[in-house]
Amino acid sequence: MSSRFLMALLIAATAAPVFAFYAQPAGYTLSEVPNTPSGQVVWDPAVSATDFYAHSNGGIRRFDTAGGAFSSTLLFPEPSGAIGAYGPYFDALAIDPSSPNDFYVSYSGSYSRLIKLTRTGADASIFVNSTDFSTNGEFIYGLQFVPDNANVPAVLRGQLLAVAAVGFSGVSGVYVVDTTTLALTRIIDVTTTQASGPITVDESGNVYAVVPTSYGTPTGALLYKFSAADVAAALTTTPV
């Protein structure tokens, strides 16, 4: 294992309620859009695109920034039917910057699936394939593409990463996703069990992971940084 770099204590948990406060920045107009339930905002990476996609009111929808509203047509409806005791719960969305019609969506609960879609129109898509992770208790909580630029190690450029908790007794980790088969390969151990948090990647390919210390307990969380060089090496060797 390569050494891990603890960057900061990110969250100090408290039993008190959390309130949101809104302030209007100078030079901007603040507006609010009803959205229930909501989940993640991913900007359309297509050339000249100005809209974003998010999970809203029953599935993935496009938000029309010019009109200030979500589309009335679902790009992809959330799974339904007899699929378990609870869920599905939306967890993550990613759009491939190098192939902006390729969408990846993760749901968890009794229904734990990673789904690949091909966009056929602004508000239309076709199902490509999916992988069921519920049988071995893998729950993908975040998806992130690594930037495809010269600052990133070549082997890491454009890779799709996922953060997942493997059951409720395994080690949480960051995985590379095979965008064809949707198979997961663990490349980073985040030294925690029973919990996982979001990840992000900077322009140099360094990976940052938020690590809750335990599941279901109001505790603090840590922010870890994994160097791009170590992550790239882990693609062909062992997890960092």
C-alpha cells in the first residue's frame, strides 16, 4: 500500500439541526426551483451546451437554464416495480466528457444497479446495459470522470471512477469502472468500513475522498488525497 495523505478534518458532526442560509451575491439574481427529490447536478459536456442534468421528480431530467425549469420529459425514469424492500435510491450520475451522449447512473437500496444510457435527444435516451451489485452488497455512491488532459498520467486520463461501500462489513474504496462491461476494479482503499463518501478529481488527476468513520453514527469525517501517480500505478498493480 502507498502512503495516504490526510488533508483535513472536513466535517464536525453535531446532533443539532442543520439549517441552510441563502444570500444573493452581488451582480446575480437568486431564484429557487422546486425539486423533489433532488440529486446531483452534472453539466452537459457537449460542445455549446448550456443545460445540466439532475435526478428530479422520478428520474433523470434536463434543466433548461434559459427557461429556469426542469424539462417535463424524463431522460430516464427511475427503476420501479417489485425490486426489494426499499429503494431504489438515486446516488450518482456521470456524463462522459469525451462521449457526451454516454450517461452512467447509479441507484442503491434493495436495487443496486449501475446503468449505462445513450442519449438520443435532449430529453431521450436508450438503455445500453446495467450491472447488478446488490447480491454482493456493493453500493456506488459517487461517479467521477478523470480529466483527459496532459496534466494527468496517460493511463488515468478519461477513466470513470466510482466510490462504493462493499456491503456492511467490507472496506469502502474507489474503483475504476469498465465503461463497456460496467465491471468494478478496486484501485484505492479508503480505510473505513460500513460507510463511504463523495469523491472528486482535480485537473492533475489527484483523487480526493471524504471518509466517514462509521455508518449510522454522528461522527466527523476526513478528507484524503491520493496522488495521481499512485492512482495511475494502482491501475496495473495493487490498490493504494
